[in-house]
Amino acid sequence: MLDSLDTLIAFVLIMLVVSLLITIAVQVVAAALNLRGLNLLNGLSNTFILIAPDVVRDTKELARCVLKGRLLSDSFLPDWPIIRWWRHTTAIRPDEIFDSIHRIAIAKKIPDDENLRESAQGLLVALGMDRQTLKDAADEILGAQKTVQDFADAATKAVQAVGDAKVRDQVQAVLSAATAKIGTYEAQAVAVAEKAVAEAAASIDAAYQKFQYWTSICQERVQQWFTMHTRVITIVFAFVFAFGLQLDTVEIFKLVSSNKAVRDKLVAQSAAVTSQAEKAFRDSKSVLQKAYDAWPDKTDPAVQTAVASIKVEPNDTREKLTDRIKTALASVPNNEAHLKSFNDTIDKTATDTLKEQAGDYNSVKADFDNTGFELFPKSDQGRWGRGMWWKGSHGHGWGIIFSAGLLSLGAPFWYNALKNLTSLKSTVAQNITKQQDQDLKQPDGDKPKTPPPTVTQS
């Protein structure tokens, strides 16, 4: 009984280790393609279409403009077409989306395409806001921005026309002061425009309630799409690893059932592998949370008081968290140095986390290699000594395909299977031990005798 359980444990252990490698590969691909950001982009675009199918144009471009905003995305990459999917944020709250659309609609945020302003206004109108109010606010802000820009351009030309360097410097100083005051006019114009929109508070609240309902549905669908895409990638990698490593389920099961030495060594490694798998699956602190907790400047009483109310949210990006800390430290002396210290702590935490994960994997791999089962064939002739894998896999095709199917079940399945089998083995071993102890304690005379067979007459 125990030998059979050990065989199953050894087999499941091999499947779990390979599945963990597949999980790492899937996570790398998902991060490289920014699958969360792309699914969020598609979900938000579809939400805009559902809210205002006849009003909003260029829904995907509007969604992209929202998701790659400076305050939402922490990507430092340029907005080039070939890599722009990396700029999309991977998590966002409904109020952040609504605020971004509102800023675009009233021209507080200038999109790359001016038509997106009309799309944003059309979306808010479909949610119940007044189009003329939005248009008047946008015209007011755009007019103020144009006035300031025209003055700055004229001032620059005037300074360049002065021949004497000293006089030019004096004129430049005066015009700089004047430009700053003109900038105050722009800020006042923006405030007036925002106040006009805010006076319709009831319509804004009603629009936000409708928008929140739709975005909640959107986020549920986005999570489903992300799960589906990762499942597809997992299945693809299951076939890649099964064929690449020449994993034949039949041969593996024969090995662990017939070779007691290999089986015992694999079973001995089950606790270590289970521990590492548990670290991979359980909810752990994010890099930002670890960095915030380890930030040495938090021991400074002034800094500690300033950031006491700051909490690291699950959907925080590096830039959003840094902006909040920067605002909180505005009145703290030497705040730039404190902010630099926090960013340095994030970099160090990220590096340490990668090193820790790499060290854990190397440790498990080293112990696994000592069991006698070669996960990665070391011979140039492949696992069965027949040269390249497509030659060596001849005759093992169905076993490898079956392995791919088993690996596509995912690491969580094999992790739970290993835990259940280990628990079952412990229970069976305890029952066997108890039964043996009872047999040793019970005298031979007290054992029940077998009744004689009943004889029947024919």
C-alpha cells in the first residue's frame, strides 16, 4: 500500500516540478505582452461602446489614452507603436477612469488626437451630463491655454530681437515674471471652468453611478479573458515542455514504480518542493509593499508622521505611490533626499526579490537532480540516446502527448494532488502502525479462533 502511494507521490512530484517551470514561463510571457493591460484596454473599449454605441468614436484610442496616462501608468517607455502595449496600466479604479475621461472632455488633459475630446464628451453626455456645459468648459480652458502660449511665443521673439546681451537678460527676467503671472490667469480660468461643471453635481454623481456599474462588469470580464489567455498559453507551453524534455508518462511511471532508489529519493524531496510551490501560490506582499515597509527613512519621526495615512493599494503603480509620498513629504525638510531614498529602496527590493526567487528555484533543482531522475537530459543523444528530440521521441509520441495533457492541468492541480497524497500516506502509515502495535500486544490465546467449516449432507 505504501509503495503504491510512494509511486504516485513520485510521479506527481515530477509533474509538479515541470508545471512550476511552465507557470514561470507563462508569467514571463504574460508580463512581456502585458496581457492584463491589453485585456483591460479591450474591456474598457467595449464598455465605451456599450454605454454610447452611436456617440463615441475611436473607443479603443480613447481607452488607450486613459490607460497610458501619466498618473495611471508607471511605464517609462516611449509611446512607439511596436511597444505601446507596455504603457497600459494593468489595474485601475472606476473613479480614476471617470476622472481621466472628464479631464479629456474639458481639455484639462490634451489627447494626441483632438477628436478624442469629442468622444469623451459624447460618452459623458450618454451618461447624463450636459454637452453644452462640457463644451463651454473646454473652450474656456483651451482659450486660456492659447492666450498663455501666444504671450510666451511673443515674449520669446521679443527677447531674441534684442541685440545687447545685458539688455536681453534684463528683458528676459521681466518677461519671465510676466509669463508667470499670465500662468496664474490660466489657472484661474481652469478653476472657473471646473466650477461651472461642478455646479451640476447631481448630474456628475448620476453619471458616475452609471459608469461604475458598467466598469464593474468590465473588470469581471477582463479577469475572465486574462484567465482564458493564460490557460491557452499554459497548454501551449505544456506541449513545448513535454516534447522538448521528452517526457513520456508511461516511461516515467515505469521508472518510479520499478526503481525503489529513485522513488525514495523523489518522495524525500516532496516536502521541499511543496514548500516552494506554496510560496509561489500563496498571496505575498507586492514589491511596493515590501519596499514601503523596509524604507529606512520611515524611522525619521517627521517622515513617519507625514506618511502615516498612506497605504499601499493592490492596484498601485510605482509612480502613483511615489506621487502620494511626494505630496505627503512636501513640508518635510530635505524631502527630495527622502523621496530618492524610497525609490532606491524599491530598486533594491525588486533586485532582492528576484535573487530570492532564483535561489529558491536553484535549491529545488539541485535537490531534484540528486534523485536520479534527469529533468533536463544531459546527454547530447537525448533522453533515450537517439540523437535529436524528434528522432528520440519516435515510439514515445503518445506518451509525450499524454504528458502534455497532464501538464496542461496546471501547477495548482498537481500541488493539491501532492498535498493530498502526502496527507493520505501519513494517515495510512499511522493506521498500519496502530494495527501492528495491537497485534503485538494481543496474546495468541486471546485471538479469536476460526470457526470450523460447516458440513452439509448431500
